[in-house]
Amino acid sequence: MATPDELSAKAVRQPIRQIAYFVDNAEQAARQHHQLFGSGPFFLVEHIPLSVCLHRGQPAQLDHTSAYGQWGGIMVEFCQQNNPGPSVFHDHPGGCGALHHVAVMVEDLAAAMQQYAQAGHATALYAEAVNGPAYAMMDCLVGLGHFVELYEASEQLVGFYELVRAVAQDWDGSEVIRRLPAH
């Protein structure tokens, strides 16, 4: 196992790109967040399809819905699990309403996952979205109290972040929820 100094020397500065909460109802949570903070608008993607889903290394089913919006300089996501069973969402001791994860973009997903594992943070979820990016959620509950989501900065992903930010810049507060197809 690498020492903390060795890991710090290899670490690339990874600014938080997103903060995410696990909730019972993503649309309702987004509306409430908007009312409290003025965040949004929110892009709601229902039943996000995954071509690969491994929960703690084992094949799993995860049907989830997310609402993505801009909250000042950062994206905020509200995640809702639509199916029962074990998942990275149900692993969080805080349950619904808790800060679930922060997301960072990395240059090399496999290398970053290995770096986190060497620091004692297991891969709680590895998934590949249908027609989308691969990502991992690293178990940083001990020490941070939440997971860390890792993904590579693909053109598609960066474009989505830019869309959410651009739409929020001159937004007049109307149409808080905007539905997007899951594919």
C-alpha cells in the first residue's frame, strides 16, 4: 500500500465539479432546492440505462433518475433509485436526503480508481452508461462521509456540464424542470 505522501505526490488537483444528494424524489428535491437557493434550471433524466453495473465488484441492477442543475459555480445533482436492492445509494448510512457524493473528472479512470484503492477507498460502484461515459464511485465514507465519483472528461460529458452552466447564466426562473431523454 502506498504511503499518503506517495499518493499526494501522484495526485492531480481534482476540483469538485458536482455535489450530489440521494433523495426519494429527484424532481421534488430539485424544485425545493430551487425555491431555497435559486438553483437551476434542472435537467431531469429518468431511468438512466446502464450497460454495465458492478456494485462492490458484483453484477447488479441499478435503475436511477437524476436531476442536474447549476448552483452558483457548481453542478448539483439529485439522485433517486427506482428499484429495490443493494446499491451505492443504499450503502450510505445517511440515507435519503444526505450528501451522497462529489464528482471529479480525471485523466485516466482506471488509474484514478487504483490510486483511491491504494489509499484504502474501495470501488463501491463501477458503471457504464448506455451511449455515455464509464464512471466509478469510490467509498470515502470513512474520513469524508461521502462517496467520490470519478469519470474521464469526455467531449460528451464536458458538453453536458457546459450546457447546464450556460442555460443557468441568463435563466429567468421559469421552467424549473426540463426533461431529457435517457439515451
